[in-house]
Amino acid sequence: MPKDHLNTVFKGALILSISSLVGKILSAVYRIPLQNMVGNTGFYVYQQIYPLYGIGMTFALNGFPNFISKLVAEQPDETSKSLIARRAFHILSGLSLVVFFGLQLGATWIAAHMGDVNLAPIISAVAWMFVFMPWLATGRGYYQGKFLMGPTAVSQLIEQVVRVAIIIMAAYFSVRLGWDNYRMGTWAMSSAPLAAICSSLIFTAFGLRYLLAPAPAPAPTHPLPSYRKLTKRFVIEGGTLCLVAAVVILLQLVDSFTVMRGLVHQGQLPEVAKALKGVYDRGQPLVQLGLVVATAFSATLLPALTDALAKRQPIEFKRQTQAMVHVSLALSMAATVGLVALMPQINRLLFGSLEGTTALRIYIISILFAALITTYTSVLQSLNEYTAMIIGIIAGLATKVLANYIFVVHYGINGASAVTVLSLAVMFAVMWLGSPEDLQQVLLESGYLIKLLALSAVMGIVVVLSCHQITALVGPILANTRGMAGIITVIGVLIGVLVFVAGAVYARLFTIREWLVLPYGKRLIKAVAKGKEHHS
């Protein structure tokens, strides 16, 4: 690949990564004020239907665009690129219409099986976004296939900003005008199709020229795959990419069908069960934020990984893979242990109560396995190794489907949290066992895992003891306020970071390559080197 072209690819990947990072942060953060404004039951109403939106946006944002970009990149000329995009649009249009009518006609049935028929209008509202999915996915995929990431990045940001703004406005008017939770939920989920319309405008010129206009001339230089073959590839390859991208959301979808019903079967009154499900759903934005931290920096190594593979440099590929896995695992472990240690204060600070602290502590462990799954799937996709991924995801989803309802009936929302963690652990275990031997060894070599576990345990203990000491100093009444919970959280985070970084340097947890991936890693290396010179 020419150097100029390679620089364009890297620059494009960076733009898309930053846009995706901002989108993920927005997607996680807005749910905290939403919960504060509408309460546990209002949050339950929104979160019950959120997985349907999440799956649709995964199709439109990640899964199908990535597959279409691959189809476009395979074509040798401009005519073929535009024609393959047109065929992809036709296939996705058929799929989206099936989903749209299925949700519209089956809204009451779906809501009933979620245990709450009042959710039907909200399902009907979110269904409209699937009408715009083919336009978005094809536009994004076409430009990504030509290594132009700008349109995709802009459409991502527009979609998230518009949607979040409408949701917060719906919550505000709900409180101000005294709407019931279901009316609020319907308006909040109407944000999905409205945001899709706004982000689709970026691809208007592309759509009018390539998707709706007569077929372009001249004829392609080689025959295109038939609709039948292309549909088969969409189902197998595109479906796999969508499945990988939607792993966590699919687990949330299982929760929507089982947690509320399980709590009622346990003996809870329906209104109490709804509020408890809303408390349980507090864990989702926390896990999302943890995943952003855990995967953002390791993702910067992806272009180098792809380049090493393209240049057939197996040693460099292994080094980059090791750096990705080590950084992702360390950050996810630190985030998990830190959040578990600080959970009472975080729960009080963000959500105004200590309800569900145990369930949230269990749920937070999801960050560790979800980050590893994200990292391993990136490496396995680059190697075109899909079997272990598919089997792992199916095994994890099967675990969640089979065990969730039973655990909720017996252990409440603690049981739902435990099954989520177990499902992700099963997914990762299957992927790890099915991956090439070199990729398996990355976790085990140089005593890295033992060092990381010991360091994380020390950090967690120090943070918990520090929080207990501050609480004892200020007294239980003051410590129980949101303001003091915020102060204790900030102090706990600073102590945790200092302990972890100092321990990582002392134990030589990271290589120089791995330190350079982390923020301020270069400065830290220089500071440590100067310190050694001074002592010598």
C-alpha cells in the first residue's frame, strides 16, 4: 500500500475513532440525568425498549457499514463500487421493512412478553428508525470503502447529539407537564427515527446519485455477484459483524424479557418490580463508560496491527497484539476494581441513593470481560477467524437466555447481574480457547496476569480503606450526602490511579511500547529514566 494512501487510511481511522469515542461517551452520560429526572420507574420504561434501538443502530453504524465497506473496497472501478452499493441498499431495504412491520404489528405481543403491555406504543415509535437504516448503512459503508471516514464520523455525531437532546427535552417536559412514564418513553424513543432522519441528510447527495438515480455508465469491468450470492454474504459475513458489535446490547434485550417478569414471579408487586429493574439498569451507563476507558487507547493500535498483517510481519503482529491485549486488560481491570471499590459513593453521587449497590458491583465486572471480548474480536477479525467468535457469542447468549429468569426469581437483580457476567465470561472463554495458540499465550506470558491481579487487589484495598477513613472523619450524616459522595469519589479515583501507576512502574507491568499507548506514558518513561539516573 503506498505511503500516502496508508496515511489517508490511518487519518480516516483516527477521525472515525474520535467520533465513535465522543458518541459512546454521550450515549453513556445522558442516561444519568435522565434517571435523575424521571426516577427509577421512568428509567425502566426507557431502558426496556433501548436494546431495540441499540440493535438497529449497531446495524446502521457498525455491522453492515463495515461489511458494505469491504464489498466496495473489493470492486476494481467506480461503476462497480456504486452498483454494489445499490444492490446492498436493495437487500437492506427488504430486511429493514421486514423488521419495521414485524415491530409495528408485533408491538403488543412483544410488550406482553416483556411483562408490560403499556410499552407497545414505545416499540412502535422506535420501529420507524429501521426505515432509515438502509440509507445510513449504505452511505457509511460506501464512503468507508473508499477510505473517506468524514461523512460517517459527522453522521455519527449528528445522530447522537440530536437523539440525546430530544431525550433530555422529553424528560424535562415530562417532569414539567406531569406526563406519565409511558408518554415520556414514547417521546424519548421518537428521538431514534428523528435522529436517523437528521444524520441521513449527510448522505442525500450520495443517495440521489447512486441509490435512486438510473444505473451509472459505463458498464462494470467484471460481473457483480448476483443478488442471491450477495444476500447470502450479507447473512453470513454481515450478520457475524452485527452479532459481534451488538453483544452487550443483546444481553440487555434478554434482560428486557426476563428481569421484570422474574421479579413479579418472585413475589414483587409490578410497580416495585419496575422500579427495581430501573435500579438494575443503572449499571449500563457505568459499564459503557468503563468500556470507553478500557478500549479507547488499545484501539489506537489497530491500524498498526492491520499494517503488520498486510506486510506479513508475524513478529510485529504479535507485539502489537500483545500490547493491545495488555493495555485493554489492565485498563479494564483497573476500571472494574476502582468502580467496585467506590460503588456506594458513585451510586449516591450519580443516582441519589444506595439502592442496588450489590447488584451494580456485580454488574460492573462485565467491563473486564466485555473489554477482552472487544479486543480479541478485533484481532480475530483481522485474521479472518470468525468461527470462535460466532460459537463464543452463541454460547454466551444461550447462557443468558437459559439462566437469567431462574436467577432473577431466586436472587432478584443480583442474579441478573451475575448471569450477565457469567455470559460474558463464557463468551470470552470460548473465543480464547478457539483462537490461535499465539493469541492465547499473550495473556499468560511473562507473569503479566499474576502481576496485574496482585496490583489490582492492592489498589482496591487501599481505595476502600481510604474511603472508610474519610467517612469516619466526616461522620455518617455528612458522608451520606451527594456532595460528600462526590468528594470521596474524586479522592478515591486519584488514590487509585496513583497506586496503580506506581505499582505498574515498580512491577514492570508494561513494556515501553505499551506505556507509549497510554496518556502521559511518554512523560512517565522520561521521569522514571531521570529518577534512575539521579539515584545512580
